[in-house]
Amino acid sequence: MKRLSIALISLIVLSACSTTHPLEKRVNKDNFQTVTVAPSAELASKNQVQAEPLRFWANQQPEFLLSKNNTTPLKVNGERLNFLALSGGGADGAYGAGALVGLHDQQQLPEFTIITGISAGALIAPFVFAGEEQDFVALKTAMLSITDDKILGKKNILNVLFKDAFAKKESLLALIQETYTSDMIERIAQQHQQGRRLFIGTTHFDSGEQMTWNIGAIAASDLVNRQALIHQVLAASASIPGVFPPQFVEVYQQGEKFEELHVDGGLSYQMFFDPSGYDYSKVSKALGLSEKPKVYVIRNGELSNDYQPVPDKSVGLISRSVHSLILRQARGDYYRMMYMSQKNNFEIALTYIDTDFVSYKKPKVMFDTQHIYNLYQHAYRKAQRGELWVSELPN
């Protein structure tokens, strides 16, 4: 037993020393500026002068969307500036996918000028932003074909102790690389150039702050690694710490290379459209639009806890606690969006998984294919019947 303990301690020490991402390479407090200004470590690019930032902190206002002479790069077909905010939710992302495909098939999908995504929502958002018929077909196919094996790979509990995640390191990123093709990224670039914006949130782990990535600007940039960077950002936004490995993004400062560690955007926000409190009505006015801006929020999850006796065992207690924390965070994020909408005279609409949806979910399975299918169909039918949107949170 003593020898086993010594061997285990030695293995932990060796694994800690064997990382290929030492802290010496990490952006540190000396070159990490406060969140009130642009990050001091800027992404490398041959073109040093960017028309728009490729990323910005969550509490930085996107002032690049409105110039001093009151012009904007955004374009709107119609008389309303529409936003789509997609939340996290893991396998419950099937709800958002079903809702959006259902709206598209009914030709009731609004044209969204700005789309934001967090975690599961970050993986859905590019399909809607690219916006062609093939993208909605691909969204349905991708969502309904998800399994634990595809997402997690070969699971190994020892990875949590000795490495950085429960899941196999390559699985999620490899699936993202396969799904978000170069053709799709080119369509994202084209939509950006036509005046739409796709913002994806990750959590800059060392600071705990949200980083908002301007995905269309990256896709349309001259970055040599733009496709790989987009894949990293999408993987990072969906990477729950301890379950999926974090993403280490290479950045540069005064010619010196550093790394930033980015993880699940849900650690910062469950959903967002203007975390900085930016008044988009100024953009609407600059565009000469006659109708109020409108924010559509898809919460890939519930917004109220059902009554459920929990056995006094650690796993059950932890699981229920995390679920409650995420639910309260999502409600808080929506209340904030409601407040900002009322303050700036926006309209807001919400859809979420209501408590009348019942589907048996297999225990110990993160991505139960039958549950995903049932949830997708539930949202799809609601969209087909015109029953998606509400304005009030459940009590």
C-alpha cells in the first residue's frame, strides 16, 4: 500500500511537470490589462490595421459598429434590427436546433443582423449565420447524430487527475473541424461582409472574464490560421472545465508569443447580446429603421426547478447544485437583457424548455440520442405551430 501511494504521488508530480503549456508561456498579470481596455495581447495578423477588432472584452462597448460620422457597417433588409442570443445547455442544444430549423422550414425565421452564442449555442450559431438551405440541413444532421463516443471519445476518469479533462483531448475539436468546413467558414465571411455579425463568447480562464470573438471578422481576415482559430474558439466556448480540455490560443505581444487559456463561455454568461450595456438603438437610428430593435433569446434549458427529492450522496448533491446555479445564472442573464431592452426601448422574446416537456433520459449518458431527438422534435413542433415565443419568465 505504501509503494502504491508513492507511485501515485510520483505519477501526479510527473504529469504536472510534463505539460506542454507551462505557465511561463501564459499571458500574465503584467501583460494582461484590465477589462476596461482592449487586451494587450493581440492576435497576429499580416494586416496590422483591422477595420474591426477580432475580439473584445464583454464589458467593452462595440463602438466599432458606429462611426463618429454616424455610419455603421451593419446592414438590414427590412425595418427592424434583429438579434438572436443562443444560450449554453449541452445536449439540450437540441431544443434551439429544433426551434430554428422549424422556423426556417415554416419560412418564419427572422433575419438576424447580430447572432451571439455561448457553449452549445456557439455551436448552433454558425449554421444560422451562414444561413443557406444546406446549413439548416447540416444543423439537423449534426444535432441528431451526436453521441457520447463522438463528443467525449474514450472516457477515462484518470484523465481528470492526471490531465486536463475527462474526455479524450482530440474528440470535440476533431468533430468541430469536420463539421465547420472551409466552405462554411467562407459563407460566414461573406455574411460578415454583407453587414451581419457573429459574436461567440468564451471565458478567459485566468481572469474569469468573457472574451467576445468577432467570428465573421476572423473568417474575413487575412489570418493564416483563421480557420483553425475559429475551430478553437468554438471548441473553447463549449469546453466545460474538467469534462473537455481547454483551448490554448496563441497570441502575440511586441513580437513575443504567449498563450491564453479559454474555456466554456457559460462560466461568464449563459446568454448575452449586449453585456457591456451598449445602446444598439443608436445603430438602428443610423440605419434609418422605423421599428424598434428586437432580441430573440433561445434558452437551451429550463428556467425553473422542478421539485425533486435528492438522495444525500455526493454525486447527486453536486449535480443538483450545479443545475440550480446554472438555472439561476440563466434567469439573471435574461433579467439583465430585459432591463437593457426596456431601458433602450427594444422588444424581447424568449423561448425555453417548458416543464411540460417529458422525456426519459438515460443515466450516466451525456448525449442520449433518443432524448436529443425527442427534444428536437418538441421544439420543431412548437415552431411549426407558432408557439415558441413568450416575453415572461416562469415563476
